[in-house]
Amino acid sequence: MKKNIIIAFLGLTLLNNMGCTNELDTEPIVELTLEELINRDPNAVQGIVSRLYGSFALSGPDGPESSDISDDAGESPFLRGIVNLQDFTADGIKNRWGDDGLDQLTTTTNWDENNKFFRYLYNRIYYTIPQCNNLLSVLNNEDAEDKEQVISEVRFLRALAYYYLIDTFGKGVLATEENFGSSAPLPEATRAELFAYVESELVEIVETLPDTNDYGRANKAVGQMLLAKHYINAEVYTGTPRYGDALTAISSVITNGGYTLADSFVSVFSGDNNTSTEIIFPLIADAITSQSYGNTTYIVNGCSSSETMTLEDYGLTDGWGGHRASKGWYGLYGDLDTTTDERASLFFKEGHSYEMTDYKTWTDGYPPIKFRNTNALTAATAPTTFSSTDFPLFRLADAYLMYAECAVRTSQNLGEALGFVNQVRTRANAAPIAASDLTLDFMLDERARELNLEGHRRTDLIRFGKFTGSAYVWPWKGGVLNGTSIPEHYKLFPIPLQALEANLNLKQNPGY
């Protein structure tokens, strides 16, 4: 249940603050060693696992001001990093605060190894991986209830962290339970080496993950979904396309996962979305028991302001006035006043300008109200400071669109692909497309219409060859109103300076 996994996360104090700028700092500060804790209470393993799941959405174990790492508790959570680095760097949404570091992301300019927002995500990745290694190294020698399933889930979470490392920074060190606690600096692992490791891990664990699991925990479909994402980006990551393998993996998710599209699009992004039939793997939020400035609170509050909006309409007591969509997103729906596409209605237009002439002006561009803190299917609740809306990291509509993209790229199963795309569009009351419309350009645009602000856009633009250069520009790309070219090396983020200083085996990405 949603609340149970959160309570287990908050109730555990074993894995506490750890310096993460040095990959060698793999021993967490603990009140008891893992061995002592498990020997004292074998049920503690489930709490530790919940803690690891929570590390992707929350800043720390003691509320929104606590942090697992020595970075700002509000700014540094994992999910906030995904939004910052995947969505603000792309075409659909911009941040107006002008913070040093965040401003460089939203304008795709002046990226370097000193940007704290690169450090935040890198540190979160290398917080989660050693914690997984720590638990795995103990479980290999201890008895625990459902031991094999727990091991598979922890390996999935480690693979998920590595997936984001591969996608954003391209390389790092390969830390596993085999070298956990090593006193020598680990060697640099290439993108191809990390890709091969994650592939081998996922191929193995999808056979041992359960068919079904508690809400918010990994099952076979979750493992297959991550494997499919790994394969669909393989050409970017390794130079070798694996779209056929991605199609096989995503077919398993669709056929065997048991998920169905929600009847209502907006219900997938509302405060009661934990009841959704569509969400495959969520990052859990709760306004009372898992308060964080880095889960969907960052999205819902960040896209709202009392300057132009009534906050209570979206279940809020606070609006931060930070994020607005640009025409790079809402322009994909055509005329917003006449389109039947319900996704096009999820922009707040009153008092706002269509053109984002000044990205630092709140009223330039439309705030997206896709995510909200109100319920869609259950009784209304009072507005809250923090969000109770879970973040759908994996959901079925994405699986359908991934299937269609792979079908187009491999010229396989095009009839099924067309059917999946039209299911997504029909749910949104958008006109079905014909087989002749099913092109890669259409798939990229449809992924934006359906999935923007869900942490996919930068990766999608890179995979479709539209992120760098000048072939495709968007408002404020390269820091210019109408957009301009950005360099090829921006396909990867720079390795943070603190990581380079902590391990001299690491070398900076080319171009920085």
C-alpha cells in the first residue's frame, strides 16, 4: 500500500547521511551495522528496501529539511534532478528563477563542471548505488524473509540509478557489492561498459522479480520497462541500435503486465493517482508522511502562482511561480482554442502570453497544470503545502509509444503500433491517425504531447537527433529568444568537479 512503503521509509534511521562526492565513501554512517540490525530484527530488511525506493523521491529520512547527502535538501532530490536536467534543458518547459546553475540549464548555455545541479544528480546516483551494494553484500551472507526477491528489487534500483548515470553523464565508476568498501580508487568505466553491466543485470533479474508486487515496488513489468528504455537508447549509448530488443521487452510489458490505460488522462497526474490502472512504476508522494521539496511538490507548486491562478483549484496552499511551458510544447497541439485534444487544455492561459518573449517573466508562456494536488476520482481533500501526487516514472502510454517508435524504426508490427498510438490519442479525445502518419517525426511530437514534464524529453530529442545543432531550435535554446545551435558535446553533462577531484581515474567528458 502507498502509506506502508512511506512509513517504512521514514521509520528507518539505519542509512543516514553520507558524503557522496567521493565514490570511495561507500560506508554509510549507521547506528547499527546492517548485520547487527538484520540479526536483531530480520523484518528490518523490508524497511531498508523501502528506504532505497524512497531515495528516488525524497531528500532524507527526517522530513523535507533533511538530506541523505551533503547538498541542499530542497534542491538536490533525485526526482527534482530528473526534471531539471531532462525537461528544463529541452524545448517544452522553462524555469524563470534565474538561479545560478538552473538558469544555465533552462537556456542550454555555459555548462561546466561547477554547476551545482549536475553535482546534485551525480551525488544522488552515487548515494543510491553504494547503499544498494551495502545491502546486497550483507544479504549474500544473511538469511532474510523473501531474500531472493529482495535481492532482485535492490539490483533493479541499482540498475535504475546506473541508467540515469549512463543517460546523463555517460560514464563513472562501476561500483558493485564485489568491490564495496574498496580503499583504492575505482577505475573509470565507459558508457559501453556500464551499458553492458546494466543490461546483464536486468536480463537476469527480470526472471526473478515477482509477477506482481506491492504498489510502488518493482515487478517483472517494471524490470522489462527499464530494459526496454535501455535498449531503445542503445544506439546513443553504444553506437549499436537495439530497437528490435526494445520491441521485445516492451511487448512483454504490454502483454504480460496487466496494465490498462486510465479512462481519464488527468487522473494519472492527480492526488489520488495511486489508484491508476496505468502507472507501472511510481515514485511515491504523500503530503503528510513523505513531505519533500523534490518530489511532485516541485512540479505542482513550481508551475503555480497566486499572481494569475487560484491555488486552491489545484489543491495548493503555496505557489512558487517558477515553471511555464513554451510553444515548443503547447504549439504541438495546433490551435489551443479549437483542438479537441484534452491534453491541450492542461495549460493555464488566463493572464499569460502565448509567446515567451522573456523566460524570466511569469506571465510569458503558459504554466502547465498537467500535475495537480487535487483528486480526480475520489473525494476532495483540503489544500496542502506538499503534494500527494505520485510521479509516474513508468506508465503504459509510454510503453505504447515506445512500441510504436520501435515498430517504425524496424518496420515491424506496424498495424499493432498504429493501434497503440490511436488508443493513446483516443483517450485524449484527439483524432486518430492513419498508417501513413506513423513516422518518426510524428512519434517525437506525440511523445511530447503525451509525456512532457515526465522526465523524458531531453533523452527523446537526443535519440531523434534533434537536441544539439540547429536542425531543430526552440524558444531560448542557446540563450536566444528564437533559439540557436548548441554544441554536440551538450548531449552529455560534464562530470562534476568534486567527483573529478575525489577520483583521479575519472576524466572529464569531451568538450568541457
